[in-house]
Amino acid sequence: MSRSAKPMSLRPKPTAAPIRTAMVMAAGLGKRMRPLTITRPKPLVEVAGKPLIDHVFGRLIAGGVSRVVVNVHYLADALEAHVRRSFPNMEVIFSDERAELLDTGGGVARALPLIEDDTFLVLASDIFWIDGPVDAISLLASRWDDARMDALLLLVPLARAHSHRGTGDFHMDAIGTISRPRQGKLAPFVYASVQIVSRRLFADVPEGPFSTNLLWDRAIAAGRAFGVVHQGLWSEVGVPSAIAETEALLTGG
């Protein structure tokens, strides 16, 4: 009697090496954060005594990232000077969007020649997170499967998405495949603004500004967009009131 085949593992295969390069999205105008952003770019707004971008760089360093591309537009000179001064031992390259703000997808597409790697991190500069038992970047890297994925998104349950003013972004099935909510339905997961992507995601992209949503929808249709749930704390620092809310989260207040 023949033996039955073993079921396919539901877990993506671990990556062979840690992610080396990250792109930090830091070119936004920060309109929702006014008046704090009238004289400084949003990534330099302070939370818990440090600029937001310093918290992000700290997570990247802890996650083993050694090379960072940062896109800049609004008050770009101040942001570039701060990063160079604060992280002299990191390899940092700036993608200049002073002439035209390119949105999330267009910003990464413009920076691709600077990124070099086939697989890399993309993350926002206006988020704050504390790692759980496994740091978020290592968690993403351990779940990345290049044969199956074009994008792997860090997700937070809507109930734990602190200071998030919107609704959920995605559904996720048992093997991590993500999908958009149907009209009139609530989605249980929020995109945590951190993801691993392949250069394949940016094949045949339009010229000029466009949103990463265009690329995600294409990957979702192909079954190549996945998610993994963040195991620690997470807060979206998008408006001035979110600063105190995030700091209270840290102190348990």
C-alpha cells in the first residue's frame, strides 16, 4: 500500500540571509502633523525624546540592515543634515525628490538604481514600534520566500493599531496570503508601514507619481502578496495628538 504524501508546509521558507538594504520613505509634506511641520520635516518630529526617523534607524540597525536609502522632498536639506550627523557609521544614500513628490510607489521606483539589491525593506518614517519576542525585521526576513512572494507586509490587528485613525486594510488567510476587504466589509489587519519587496514588484510601473497600492493590487491578483503579524507594540504617529498617545503607550499611561 502506498504512503500518502505529506501536506505542504503552510509556512514560507526562511531566507538564506538577512535583509541588507532598506528604503525609508521620508519625502512627505507632513500636512496632518501641522503646526509641528511648518519649520521641520515630519521625520524630525520628536517622540519620546528622539526624532521619528531616529527610532526607525534604531530598528534598522538592530535588525541587521547596513545600507539605507532615504527619499527627501520637503525641507530636504534639514533632513539630510540630521541623518548624516546622527548616523555617520551607516551607509546612507538620499533619493532626491525635491523637484517632484512621487508618492509611495513612484518614490521607490525612482530609487531603484540606488537600492541595488533584488530584495529589500521599505518602511515609513512616521511610525513607532516596539519589538515583541522576535524583532519585526528579523520576523519578516525569516518568513520571506522569494519563489512565492513579491511583497511581504508587516500587519497589525486593527484592535492593536494604536493612534490609527482609519479602518483595516487587509484580510489574511491561514498561509498568510492577503486580500482586500469586500465593499461594506471590515478588514481585521492594518498595514504597519513596513514590508519586504522584490524588484519584481516594480516591473512595468508607470512614470511619475503613483501609490504602492497599485503594485499591491497587482501582486494580490497574482497570489504573490503575503502578510505576517507584528508581535509587539505599534503606533501610527500621523497627527500631533498621536505623540502623547504613543508616549503614554510606552509608559503604560
